Amino acid sequence: MPFLVKDKVLPTVIRMAVPMLAGTFAMNAYNLVDTWFVSRLGTDALAAMSFTFPVVMLLSFVMRGLGTGAMTVVAHALGRGKHQTAARITTHAVFLSSGVAFCLMVVGLLTIKPLFVRLGASGEVLALTQQYMVIWYWGLVFRILHMMLADIIIGTGNTKAVSSLMVGGTVLNFILDPMMIFGLWGFPKMGIQGAALATVISETCVLAAAYYLIHKKYQLILFISHSRLRIVASWRRILHIGIPTMLSSILTPLSAAIVIKIVSGFGQAAVAAVGVASRIEMFAFMIPMTVGMSLVPFVAQNYGAKRFDRIKTVRKGAFAFALIFGLTIAGFFLVIARPLGRLFSSDSEVVNILVQYIHITCLGYGFLEVHRYATFCMTGIHRPIVSGILNAIRVIVLMIPLAYFGAKLFGISGVFWGRLLTDVISAVIGIMWTGVIIKKASYNRLSIN
């Protein structure tokens, strides 16, 4: 029986979460490193990176939706002791993600200019944005495949391996960024294009390592004849989880894009500040993210084994941890926001807006994590629709209206206060609703074929 369904709950979660600390640090540092090096090119380049952020986030969540669907179904099969089924689904997931990646690449390349014009980019900022995204889109297949395989490795419970992949990719990106952006050690000076190319090369190397682990160590790739019926059946199971997860996940970058559009009305300095602040605040979620990345496979495997007692225990513990850690990290960010801002910009207007953003929104970090944990628990027990509704409430019902009216009534600070209020209310809803759903599921003792 897999250790996720037999070992004590707290030690098991710690065993999964702690190795991911280095990985989540690396994952957050990945974007931050790119942003810092690009910031050396000037405010226009930094604003261009800020415009790419919601689009990159959007497509990353699409990829993560597929990965979460595959991970949940594979983890459920492993929880039931069906390794052959898990291997078949993993192989079919690779077919699916490759096709999706190609389609997204084509659509992305055809829509770069009109999309970013609508987001508010213009002039030199628009030109720099286009230069970055052309290269990024060409490397999309490597990004999607490596994220898919990494999620499946997490589904096995081996978060240490995924953490090592993340760290390796970030280190390689850190080495390549200055070489390609500034033309060091014989490389041509590529500017913002160099940042994109460094990302593509790093992710290709991570993909190769992830495939080796999946195939050689876990034996989850099957080189056999795959019938069309079985492929379709696997895709149906993956997409049953993946599509609702994908649709709910893209609401986050959608709201980020709308917020950037609202913020762009206050000038390029405001756009640059919010873009940098969004990357900085990722470090506030670094440790909670390690717990979150462990929740879906833990809940999924225990759901497969019908261990609802363990699901209830991990849910309560995760919520308590999120609130306590959120309060602690908020105090820390209140102190270091301005020094952090000065690392990324010498423009006083950019720094002041960045500090204002962090000082207000950091008070809701713990509540935001509670909301995320609630959606992860629902995905793990095969309730992706509930997870999607929770995200829809947060983004459509709360975030976008509060940001819009906040900006109209109170200026740019109103956008930030709208975000804080959104985080608090969505957390309360998540706590109450998930409690009811899990209690009902434990009574029904549902099983998934």
C-alpha cells in the first residue's frame, strides 16, 4: 500500500512538503530572476515583462489543469494499487499534452499583437513584448510536457525528485539569463529575447530529466500498442478533472490581466510596480505552496483508499497552517517591502506604488492560501466543479468588481484594498463549503472506477 494512505498524516505531509521547499523557492525565483535581469534593460523592458505576466500565467494554469487532471487520476489508481492503469494513463497524458501544446503555440503566435494591444501595451513596450512572446511560444511544448510529467511524479508522492528538477532548471536559467540578455562569454546580446530563450532551454533540459524519471524509475510509460478506445477513455478521465481545473485556474490570470488593464490607466510606472510586486509576493506563498502541492496527491490517494478520516485531518491542519503562516509573513513583508522594491527599480514612483501594493495585500496572504487549499481538497476528491465554482466566486463575483469600483472610488489604492477584501471573503466561503462536501462524501463512501 502507498505510504500516502498508511503513514501518519502529519509526518506524511511534512515528508512531502519539506523537500518541495527548495523546489518552490526555485519556481518563484525563476520568474523573479528573469524580472531582475530584464529590469536592468530599463522601465520599458520591465513594463513589457509585466504585460507578459498574465498571459504566461494564463497558459501556465491551462498546463497545470491538464497536469492536475493526470496527477489526480494517476494518484487515485496508485492508491488502489493499480500500477498498470497508472502507467497507461500517464502515457496517454503525454499524447494529450503534446497535442494541446501544439494548438496553443499556433494560436498564441497568431494573436500576439492584438492581444497585448488590448491589454494596454503600445509603442516600444509592445515591440518588446512581442519579441519575448514569439520565442516563449515556440518553446511551449517543452514547458507543457515537463509540467505534466512533474505533476505525475508528485502524484507518486516523490516530491524530492520534482524539487530537484525545479532547482536544476532555475540554476540553469540563472546562468543563461545574463549570457543571453547582455551578450556575455561570446553570446550575442539579445536583450529581452535572451530571457525568453534562456527559459526555453532550461525547460527543455528539465523535460529530459523528468521523462527519464517517469520512464526508468517509475515505469509509467508504456511502449505498447494503444487502442483508440483506451486512449479516449484515459483522456476522458483526465479531462473530467483537468477541464474544470483548467477553467477555474485561468480565472486567476484573467483577473490579473483585467487588473493590469485597470492599473494601466494610472501609467506605465504603475504597471511596472504591480508586475514586480506580483512576482515578489510569490515568495510569501513559497512555504504554503509546498503544503498545497502535497494536498492533491495526498487527498487523491486517500480518496482512492476511502480514508476520509485522513482527508478531514489534513484539511483542518492545512487551513490552520495557512492562517498562522499568513499572519507571520505579512509582518515580515510590511518591514522589507521598500528595500525589496529598490532592488528592482530606481524609479521612486514605481517603488512607492509597489510598497503600497504589498502593504495592503499582504494582510490577506493567509486567507488566499486557505481558499487555494479548499480548491485543492475538492480536486483531490474528484469534485473539480466545486473547485471551479470557488474560484469563480473569488474572481468574477469578488475580485474584478471590487478592483474596478475600488479604482473608480479610491484610485489605485482601491484596487489593492479590493484584492484584500476578496481574499478574506473567499477564504470564509471555502472553509464552510468544503466542510459540507467532505462530510457528505464520507457518508456516501463514493468509489471511482
